[in-house]
Amino acid sequence: MRGFYAVTLTLAAFLLFDGLMMILFGIEHRRQLSKRWRWLVINGVVDLFLAPLILLVTFVTAAIWLLPEVIGIDLLFGGWSLVAVAAAARPK
């Protein structure tokens, strides 16, 4: 079980770092990305919400099913925000 907790802590640390970086990236590019920068901030907020959630649920109930779901949610919001940013950057 130690390996499972190490993976959980690593994933939570990644989500915290990724969430902070996405929020900072979105705020930094407000002028360049018009209205699409909000998707980056939303992605960062979702990551910051998922990090404590995964720690709380996993260490209380040892929920192995939660890790793939959190990774899937992170990839879904991350991909969606990057597609929105790329659509805004496309020449018209």
C-alpha cells in the first residue's frame, strides 16, 4: 500500500503545481487570448479542487478507483482549455 500512497501524493503535488501554473498562465495572457484565457483559469481551479479531494478521499477510504477518474478529469479540462486557446490564436 505504500506505493499507492506515494502515487497519490505525487498526483496531488502535480495537480497543485499544474493548477497554479495554469492560473498564472491564464492571468498573464489575458490581453493576448481575449476571452479564451478564462478556460486556462478554470482548468487551474479544477486542478486545485481535485488535489485536496484526492488526498482526502484516498487516505480515508483507500479508493483506488479515484486515481483514474481524477487523471481523466484533469486531462479533459486541460485538453478543452488548450483547444479553446488554440481556436482563439488561429488567424481569422
